[in-house]
Amino acid sequence: MSFNSFGHLFRVTTWGESHGPALGATVDGCPPGIAIDEAFIQQFLDRRRPGQSKETTQRKEPDAVRILSGTFEGRTTGTPIQLMIENTNQRSKDYGEIAQQFRPGHADITYHQKYGVRDYRGGGRSSARETAARVAAGGVAQAVLAQLVPDLKIYGYMVQMGAKHINRARFDRDQILQNPFFIPDALAVDEWADYLAAIRKGQNSVGAAIEVVAEGCPAGLGAPIYAKMDTELAAAMMSINAVKGVEIGEGMAAAALTGVDNADEMVMGPDGVQYLSNHAGGILGGITTGQPITVRFAVKPTSSILTPRRSVNTRGEEVEVITKGRHDPCVGIRAVPVAEAMMACVILDQFLMDRGQTGGVRGVIG
């Protein structure tokens, strides 16, 4: 009962540890006949891959994905797709000193309390390296969505790193993939780089906030109560390592609004209903409206830092912990492609469930 799977019809099970021989995902429920190969999936993994800049961990991993099953002659067969990513640059000796100690703010202690045993090498399953498997599975979901929902576009970006926030007045989507922070603001890159460099030199880490958007998602996906689109998205984002809070649309800011302010007014346009705002984040009553779906989440600072912190060891003794090794000073940076992958998996799962229940039939307006 370790719950390593998510999804209903499009179901993903991840496996493997940070310092094991490999990690990966088993994708079940993928429709047959979808064109896909390793190169298509690799483009998503390359965005999450470690060691590409000084702003992330210096662990050098190619993150080369292999498709072991579920495809034939470049197309999915409808059978389980097995994806594998080998670990090639482990340095387990970095973690020898914390084998019997618990890092403050880390899952070390809760894994020990639950299982009585833990893989201390890089955190094992609690390591953010597990998310590489999710990104690979998200690549499969993106291939299916490209065929079934061709107008759908999913993209994520950072909106905050510690004390730094993006300037939405300068929002430029084309800039997201042009800098190591995935921020839509070219003028902020140098400032953010200097800020993170100071954090790193201070032997510290910092949190972040990420926003992920799905444009072109059809109306009608989701369910009224227990499989709401926003429920599934919130659970998916919350399952990402180090995430501590999730918002849909206005999120917590909705508490400060009045009903007049919050209501997304509607008018009839040449192509049907048009909304004059999107405080709901593209979801009403758990069902998509056809507007952009907007999700934000907060990522805590990396727990593995060089600054000494008070803790205890497995013998119950008080100790001082310093975590050596190669760690992200801001793990939120590489969470951007992970968020996109989880969004793709959830939307595809909801699309398949809707197709099974309604066949795509929609209520007529006008």
C-alpha cells in the first residue's frame, strides 16, 4: 500500500530511487495508434535534466529514456508502456554522514518512522529525482493529447523565487525557454541569477512558486463531486516533491474578493459563450469551462544545505547536521516541466473518462 500510482484510465506508476541503477514509469491505459518514440519524450526530459546550469544541481545525468514495451513500429499498441531512465552519476558517498541522522525539513524522519528503514542515498524515493519518471510519462500524455486535443497547449513558468516576483506587465511567453529559471521576463533574469548566487554562497536554499496553464482545453471535462478537475489537479501538483500549497485560479486571493468582483461574467460572442474574466481558473463546479486552466503551487526550500542545523539521529541523540553533495539551491526551478507533465496526465485522464461517459456530447447554448 505504498501508492506509487496515479490516474484512473490513463494510469501512471513510477518506480526506482535516486541512487539505484534506474528509475522509470509504467503507463497503462494509453490509447493505441499514437505516434511516439524516445526522441519525442526526450525533449521534455531535457528540460528537467540536472546539471545544465549553475542554478541547479551539478549532478550530471543524461536522463536518456528507453521505451521497453507498449509500442510497435513507432506507435502505441494499447498495452502498458514501460519507460526506463538509467542513473549514471550517483555519488552515494556524499550521504554517508547522514545515514543515521535526519535532515531538518526532509522526509528522512517520516520514512524511518513509517517503514523502519530508508534509503539515505539522495533520499531514495523522496528525492526530486523521482520526478524524471513523471516527466517521461507526461511526454506520453502530450503525444496522445496532440492527436486527441490538437488545440491544447500546456506551459509552465516560475512566478516567484524567494523574495523575487515576476513583473506581469512584462510577461513574455516566448522568454520562458530562453533562460534557466523558466521565467517570462527577460529583464529579470540577471537579477534572479545574482539573488540565487548569493543564496548559494550563503550555503542556503530558497523556495519558489510555479504557475502552469492549459490553453485550449475543451469545456466539459471533470466531474461534479469526487473527480473534479481542480481536485485531480491539486492532488497531482501536491504530490510533487517539496510542494506545500496549491491554488486554482484566484486561489487564496479569492478570500478577499466580493461576489461582484469574483463573478466571471458571460456574454454571447460569434462562436458562443465568452467570459469577461477568469477568476475561476477555467474550472467551475469541478468541470472545465473552456477558458485557460491556471494552477499555481509553492515549493519549499531544498532541505539539503551546508548550513549546520540542529537535529537528532536514529539513537535519539541530538546532533548537528550538514548535508554535503550536489543539491539544487532552488528545487522549484526544475519543477516547471514536472508541473507541465502532471497537468498533461490529469487532462488526458479526464478527457478519456469524459469520452467514456458522455461520448463528447455537450449541452447546447443558443
